Amino acid sequence: MHMMKAIAVRPGQPNSVHLAELAKPNVNQIPNGRGVLVRVLKVGVDATDREINDALYGNAPPGYNFLVLGHESFGIVEEVGSAVKHVKPGDYVTCTVRRPGGSIFDMIGRSDITSEEIYYERGINLLHGFLTEYYVDDAEFVVRMPIGLKHLHVLAEPMSCAAKAVQQAYEAQRRLQVWDPKLAFVTGAGQIGLLTTLILRLRGLEVYTFARGEAPNLKSEIVSGIGAHYVSTNQKSLKDVAAEVGRPDLVVEATGSSAIAFAAMEVLGHNGVEVWTSITGGQRTVQVPADNLNLNWVLGNKLLLGSVNANRRHFEQGIADLALGEVTYPGVIERILTTPVKGIENYKEMMRLLVEDKQALKVYVDVAEG
């Protein structure tokens, strides 16, 4: 049996990141000829991986005492089952993260909105992730990436989450019969904030993207590069900007701070929608102007929307927007990919960068050449 290396944690045990071994998978492990065997090239890591290593959440798959990390995958197809038509050996691919449970939503290909309490997520909960040498999965979850986007590799998964967040806002706003948003605020300029800014610019909105750091910095250069406005919250608050340019039609919250998620509610315009995308794992309590918010949300017909995860249609939309972004704002998107780590055996350096390097916008592991 061929064994392969993986970066794993022991769930529930803080700072247990280690090098694990597991058997190389086989394309025939997926029934009905639907298997796709992928050689892993690169895997992005983010705050989710850091928080799983901090033992804030995450569970090992049944029969294992470890969980392989990594949910942002990029690889090359090595072998496909007889029923697989949309990818072939040699194609570049990414892969969705969540796998179906038993709810009606799972059954119709919408595991991203499962109604079940337990999530099956590769590299996060009850399923091994992609930070290993090979994986095999059902063709349904494998998404082809155009060769011309190979240099954006691990951004496909975060882009799918941004694509879903924006798409969900537009879907929900059909309630108004007419919704033609002109102005958006994006709070947070990590990968989700920046990619959301890109998507909204491609849809023609004027966008203000908020982050703590003062310009000029890498985040501000990327925001400017895609024709949006960067605002340092050290210099101006959301309320200051709303007083200057008007209240936004859309707010997408991507800071990881529940305090900012609530503060943003105070600036949203009439008939507007605010989308929360942050996973806030702490126990923080903040005071909010509850009467005022309640009154203004009722009188303004405003909507608050939670958005998590993504299905293959969001991946496909996100990849299409990456392609459009590349030709609209050449060379800007790849600047998000700041911090490569060479090889699976450098797992300690990977985690150190995630924890300590505040300049690292995107840490990813170069698993193999290809």
C-alpha cells in the first residue's frame, strides 16, 4: 500500500498540528465510475485552519484520531472513472468543501445550505482535507479551472464564498421587485473582502472597502487596483464615510469581528441588505443601540443575511469572475497570493505564518510542482 504524507491536527487538542500518513486513495473508491483522482499541487490555508489547530472546532473522520487540514485546493487530474465527462487527466481542478448530509437541501445539491446541525466539510469537520499528496472525490464536487487561471490556484475556494455572498444578496432582494444597487461597503480586506470587492466592481458598483491599516499598503493597493476606495478605520469610521458618500445599498461584512458586524447595521441604507460572512468563534459581548436598530430596520425594510460555504455553481461563478477580473484588472488579483510555503513537511512554518505574520495576506502550501 502506498502511503502519503499529510498535515493534520488532533481535534480537541490545542496546537497539535503534525505530519501524518494515510493511504493513497484509489479512483475506484467512488462507486458508479464517478471517481476523480487528483494530484494536489497547492493548498491555501486561512483563519479556519488556525482556529482548528487552536481546538476551537473540528472533528476527525470516523476511525481516525487525526483530521487532515486544508479546504482550499488546487490540483491536476490524474485519473477518472468511466462515467466522468467534465474533467480528464491533465486538467487543473479545484474542489468544493462541504459534502451532503440527509436534508432535502443536501439531496438537491445544496449542501451549502443544509438544514442539519452536523456539517461534513473536507479539512474542517468529519472529513479529511486536501493538505496531502492525492485525494479522490465524486465528480459532482470537482470543478475544472481554466489553464489561464492556474496562477490564481487556491483563490478559487475563497472566491466561491464571495460569489455566493453576493449572489445570495441579489437573490434575496428580489423581494423588492426592483433592486439596482449603486453603492457598497465591504468591511474587511482579507481574501474574502478583497474578492468580494472585485465581484462588486465587476457588477459596476461603487465600493468602499474598510480595513484597519493605513494606506499605502498592499491591501489598499489591491483595492485601488480594482477601482474601489480603500478606507482605514483608524482614520474614518463607517459612519463618517456614510455621511460623506451616502448610505450603502449593500454591506458585506468580512472582518471576523462581531462588533463590526453590528456596527455596520447602523449605516445601511433603506431597502438595503447586509451579508455576514465571518465565522466568529469567540464569546464576545458588545452593546448595540437596539431600539434604534430595530426602528430603522423596520422603517427601512432592511435585510440581514448569513452566508457560508459554497456549492459547485458558486465555484463556477467565482471562477468566471476571476477570469473577468484578470482581463479587467490585469495582474492585481494575484497580489493576494503573498506567502508560499514549500512542501508538506514545512507544516510548522505554515502554522507559524498563519499565527504570527500579520503581513501575510494569503498563506498557501506548494505541495508539488505541476
